[in-house]
Amino acid sequence: MSQVLRDGDEIRALAIVTDIAPGVAHLVQLAVDPARRGKRLGEALVQRGCDRLCEGGYRALTLLVAASNTPARALYDRLGFHQDAAFLSATLDVRATRRQRIEPPALASA
């Protein structure tokens, strides 16, 4: 159900959608070329994606969006998404994990 909107060889917008449960899809990423923002391309992609999801027997589309991402939240509100839950956001400094390497314990052989 993922979609790409092209202008010749250029990608102008894309929506990456995955299947996460029977009848449930997840909008992993919605991206619009900054030069094309404000032209409702993201809205059109999500609406077209929802049409395709309905045709495929899906009943729900989920997504995650940062509370601080006001433009995206406004878009999703216009499209009819509603907040179900709040999530903890965490960041891992991967550089620190390299310095603190822990070796896994040896597994007993059978």
C-alpha cells in the first residue's frame, strides 16, 4: 500500500505503509519534497492509500507523530486521525554502547 508520487525522475512525495496486524496497516513515513509542501500532496497520498486499504479489506491505519510536529498533526487531524495513546520517547547514544560493550554469556551446548 506504499505509494510514491513522481514528477519525471524526481520523487515529490511518498507514503510508506506496512501491514502490522490482520486488518491494520501502519503509516511508517510520509514525506513531501519541501519545495512542494502546502500543495496537499501528503493529504492526497494518505487519502488514496486509505482507499486502497479499504479495497484490501483493512479497517484501520495507525501512525506515530511527535507532539511537537504541528504541521503533521494538523494534517492528520484534517484526515480524521484521533489520538489513541501517548508513547515514551527515548534516545540511545549508540556511540556510548560501543564503549561499554558487554559480551553475552556463553550458552551451554546440548
